[in-house]
Amino acid sequence: MIKHNHFSEWLLGTNYDWLKIKMQDILIQSNIDILDFSEHEDTRGSTGIWIIPHGSLSLHTFPFRERTFIELSCFDHAKYLDFIINFREFRQDNFGQTKL
């Protein structure tokens, strides 16, 4: 049976356009193919969803809370681990060590 890998994280801030570019860069660095991308924006925030083979990455901003939620669902364990490593480096470089 294939293991489902799931990762989620809250970040401070809601700069959707910048985070969208950074999350796509992390997918590319992690050798995760992007099959499709969709986004939605309204007064409650912005959402971007990358469809990847056997999974997805979503980015949701919550301006009223000044937070962004990132969530990865991936069945390729090696690429999942690469994403986590690259995301942790991005998080440390841009948000410091604080866990929200």
C-alpha cells in the first residue's frame, strides 16, 4: 500500500503573490511536477492550489488573522521529504525559527 504523506504549516503574513512564487519555486526545487494551478481571491483572502502527480499543494491567506496556511498532500515519499527540507530552509531564511 502506498503511504499518503501530509504536511501543513502556518506562516506569519499574507503576501500572497510573493508566497505563490516561493511555493512554486520549492516545488520545482523538490523535482515535483506541476500538472495544473488554480487560484481564487476575494475579500476573505487568496487561495492557490497546485495539482501535482498524486497530490496537491495549497496556499491559503487569512488577512484578518495575518496568517497563511500551507498544506501539501503527496504520495511520492522521496519528493515529499525534499519538499519538507526545502520548505524548512525557506521558512528559516524568511521567518526565523519560531514555530507558530
